[in-house]
Amino acid sequence: MSDFLVYLDTSDVQPGKLGELKVAMEDLASFVEANEPRIIAYDVYFSDDGTRMNVLQVHQDLASLEFHLEVAGPRFPPIAPLVRLRTIEIFGAVNEELVKQLEAKTQLLGGTVIIRNLHTGFARVAV
């Protein structure tokens, strides 16, 4: 079994904010790519009708996700008026401190945190 974590958040796009949100997320993704070398993937998806956004992140370990929240966290407040966060789902083992950080994000953006613990499996990801 692996130590990597998958983060998936789901948000509703505020009416009339899709264009602005797309630009903000392009900027955020560029920032993450330039400043977070340990993150394996950071992908943003929009529903066909533009009402829903998903952000999918793959981190090689807990420290990578903690670093992301620390480094990119200050960039979340300007995005808050553009979305209503529904859920943050984490797939993998986390600690209490990370849960507190994620709950702080939901205080800003709304939503709930769901932790999915690994039962069994494997990954073929070179980290």
C-alpha cells in the first residue's frame, strides 16, 4: 500500500461567476505548479453546464498536502465569493492537524470534510 493522498473537492459555481472562476483557477494551478514540486497532480474540472467545479489533487504524502495548504492557502480567500464548497474528500491516512487545516478551509468556503481510509489496494505511481 502507498502513502500518497488524493484530495477531491466539489463546489457549486456561483451564478455569473464561471468566467472569473476559470481565470482564478488557471492562476492558482500555475502557482501550484511553480511552487509545489512534490505534488503529483493538480487538476480542475467543470461540469458541462458550468455549475459545478471539482479540484483533484494527488499528493505523494501527507507533508505534500500540508505544504499545499500552507503555501496556496493565502490564495483561497479571493476565490471564496466565486464558489460554494460542498465537500472536501481525502482518500488516505491523515492526522488531526491536517483535518483542522481542512476544516479551516471549509470555514472560509463552506462544505464538509470527509476522510476515506484505505482498506486495501496498491498504486503504480513512481514517487
